[in-house]
Amino acid sequence: MRGYRCIACSQTLSTDFRGFVCPSCGGNLDITYDYDAIIDEIEESGTDGARSIFRFAPFLPVSRPDGGFPLRIGKTPLYPAKRLGASLGMRNLYLKDDTVNPSASSKDRASAVAVRRAMDIGADAISVASTGNAGSSLACVAAATGMPAIVFVPESAPVAKLTQALSFGATVLAVRGNYDDAFDLCLEASREFGWFNRSTGYNPFTREGKKVCAYEIWEALDGRAPDRVVVPTGDGNLLSGMWKGWRDLQAVGLIDRPPRLDCAQSESSAAICETLRKLRAVGDDAIDWAKVRVAQVRAESVADSICVDRPRDGLAAVRAVIESGGAAITVPDSEILAAIPEMARQSGIFPEPAAAAPLAALKAMRQDGTVAADELVVCLVSGSGLKDVAGALRATAEPFVINPSIDAVAAALQH
């Protein structure tokens, strides 16, 4: 780690900076690296096969845990989705199944690196604002490491995610308001009480955790990059982290070219896609990033994990899509819900609504010709359907209620 660079105004800061955002313009920070030193370390020791994201320690801005990390985080499966791909007329569709992380979502990589950073600097407690998944993830990782966690969520957060966080022992504060209200209160409380704030986008170390997903895809494809990765997008941090990971791999010579990154959003929570369309209308070459302002919307979506009024890592996400040559796709909630049983029945992976958004977006891209049949495409399945069973039930049939007789079974089978 060399230091920090502001994503908006490009100011650089040294490694001893202890803030979270740019002191000049308030923009989000990106952590910078000495890639020559990373190359030397990889050539000397490689990356070990441990079941932990810390096997990629040369690329991470935190100390490697002595004796290993207490949870297996990351190294999730990349499945070839042949039946699902065939239904879309695609020959090379893959699903990155992050539902098998300890808290059943992609957030665990970010939580691991953020908690490790908090431990490195001697923090006493760690906080987060969340629609649900980041909160349950932080609670999970904090429990495994013995770090006190304080979780701010909107009062409407899904019960399963609240139950997870409470079961892991976090202090959970359900805020009367939306995610943005919870986010702002978490910022204020963290400053007041001296907590290390892990909140997505605001804390640059979350991006460093999420980028490891790109390394895992590269590893699973035997050192290749796919043509596209379709990413469910709310705050934008998962998308910006994915781009950071591919740029890291290119910087040290492990890939020749990165994939396109496609931003999948609900039509009713589409701040990043709206910004991308406006920028592309004036041309990518004319963009002055210091002057770009990401749109704000009044978000209402069944996909709570990507339902955000004001994306907190929006500028980095917008840059990721434009720099990678990716697409901005919005789909209605009805198509997101329909993609849940479609993915489950044709792949065996049960996604929550947000995690089904990439499939709904991919279907739209196939219909308009954006994606060719022979492209190697990875859809990121970011969270388990068990996180939001109520959402999944809106897209599935009711069970047959029958009498305990063979005749009743036969009658039900005729439907």
C-alpha cells in the first residue's frame, strides 16, 4: 500500500492518513499500491491455497492474520450454468455463487478486510449502515474475531437479515427512515463515539475486500478474464471493487485485458445507470471526473440490497462501467422477481431479489443484442434467497395443500 488517491479530484494522501474521505473535496478515496513490490512478492511466494481471502495478501492493505482467519471467506464456487445459459442461447454462462459465504452474501469479503483494518489500527468497535446484508455480514465477522459491532438499518430491513445480525450479537439499531437516513446517522454516531465505520463506499477498505471476487473468478477460469461480469448495483461499491480487482491483475501482468463490467439496477433504483446514460450522451472522452455528480433518486424496489437513493460509491462505479466499456441496464422489479425461480430451477442456486438482477439484466442484453451467444459471461449471485423469503414468495406458486391420500396426490399432479 502506497497511500490514497481521491476518485474525484485525484489528491493523494500518505498511508498514515486516518480519515475516510478526501479532506479537500469530500470525495471517496481509492487505495494505491506499489505494483512492482507486489510482483516481487508474488514471484517469491505466490498465493497459497488457504481457504481465505488473505491468500491474496500481496494485494491487500492489511496485515495477514497470524494463524489464519477464523472464517472461510471467499473462494466461493464459479459454476458453469449450462441449462440456464441454453435458455438464453448462450454457450458460456457462469454463476459466481456468493450465497455460500459465512453470512450468505458477497459482503463478507469487505467485512473481513474492514475488520482486519480496524484491528490493525487498534479500534475498539466497528459500525456500519446497511439495508441488511452488510449489517449481518459485519455482525458475523465481528463475532468471529471478538470485535463489538453496531449495525444501523432502516426499520423496513428484511427480518431474516435482522435476525442474523442479532443472533451474531451485534447491537442493531433500526432507524425510522430509509437506508440513507441510517447511513447519515451512522456517520454522525461513529464520529461522536469514535467507532471505526465500515459503511459501504464511505470506507475505502470495503472496496479492497470486494475486489478479491475478481481474483477468484480469474483463478477459477485458470488465469483468464471473462468477456463480461454482470454486477447487481446499489451503492456501487461491489462494482467499483470488481473493477479494482481486474485492474490490479492487469497491472501486475496476470491478464492482458479486463472484462467489461455491466451495471444491473432496478428501474426504480437506478441512480448510477441514469448518470451513465447522461454522461454517454455527451461522450466518454469529454468527462471531467472532478465535475461529475451522481444522480439521486427516490428508490423503491423489492430488491432491498440495491435500493439506494444516493449511491455512496457512485462515482467510482460510474467510472468502472465507462472505463471497462460495460453497459448500464435497468430492469423492472417484476423481471427481477421472475428471475429468482428461473435461476433456482435451472441452476440450483437460490438468489435473493438483488442477486437475481444480473440474470434479468442479462436477458435484456441478449434481447437487444448487446451480448453475443459465444461471450463468456459471469453473473454475480450476491446473496441467498433465504435472506428475503418474502420477496421470493412473490414470484413462486403456493404449495398444494392435500389430504393424506394417494388420490389427493394424483389429483395434485394433474394441475
